[in-house]
Amino acid sequence: MNLPNKLTVCRILLVPVFIVFAILANQNGVWWQYLASALIFAVASFTDFLDGQIARRHHLVTDFGKFADPLADKILTTVAFLYMMQAGVCDPLVLCIILAREFAVAGVRMVAAGAKEGRVIAANVWGKIKTVMQMLSILVYYIGMSFSQTSTVYTVSAVLCWLCAAATLLSGIIYLWDNRSFIMASK
């Protein structure tokens, strides 16, 4: 397993650690638990940037990486949004939009992988923009809560969640349109 793929696996392994601190932050509302959640999330998010840079620069792009990297991002961000929803910051509809897009994209990827040519579809630029927006929104919430647990942090975070929903919806539509040949071929 090459370094970019190891970083992707590390990102997945950081999710349970993030969960522990997100649960503690939601239950106790202690500033350092929010900060620990933010730091763990930031490290995990940075591995996303790092593994992509290393893979492209050193020609280490693999089918495993094309599949596992976006999956790791989905796991990390979805878990964070679940805990933000539990805290009352992220509207359930936002999470529904995010999950619907992720399931639709995963379905297209499975169809493409099962096609005669067995194609693995990498994330496009819109998916990457969506992921960055989601990660930044999550970081704003957890960092903001570690400094000031006010209605302003909740409001800003809620607005950012809705902006993420819009970006997620747009990226999903573009992804499905760009890969409609796999959808049509599966009939």
C-alpha cells in the first residue's frame, strides 16, 4: 500500500477518535472537547489534501485511492454533520441532501465499476469543492464553539450548513449529468 492510500486509511481510522470527542462536546459543552474535535477533524481533513498531492505528484494514483479517498471524506464529513445535527446546528434536511447525493454518486460508481470496462470514476472538481466547503463549515462550528458558545456561532454554522447543502446538490447534479452514460447503460 502506497503512502497516499495509507493516509486515506488513517483518515478513516481518525473518525472513531473524532466521534468520541464530538460526543463529549455535545454532552458536556466543554470548550476543550470542541477544540479537540476540531483538531482531530483538521488533521483528518489535511490527510485528504496531502494524499491527493502526493498521489498526483509522484504518480501514485491507484484504483483503491480513487475509491477509498472519496469514501473516507464521506465518512468523515457525514459523521461530523450527524453530530452537528444532534447539537441542533445542522438541519435534518441538509443531512438528507448530503446523504442522497452521496448514495447517488456511490450508485453511479458501482454501476461504472460493474460495467464491461470496469471503470473507476474519480471525484471531479465540483465534488472536491463540495468536500472543502463541508470540511470548512465543520471546522468553523467546532472551532467557533471552542471559543464562544453563542447564538452567533450557531447561526453562522447553520447558514454554512445550508450553503454546503446547495453546493452538495449542485455537485451531485453535475456528477450525475457527467456520468449519465453509465446510468443509461444500466437499464
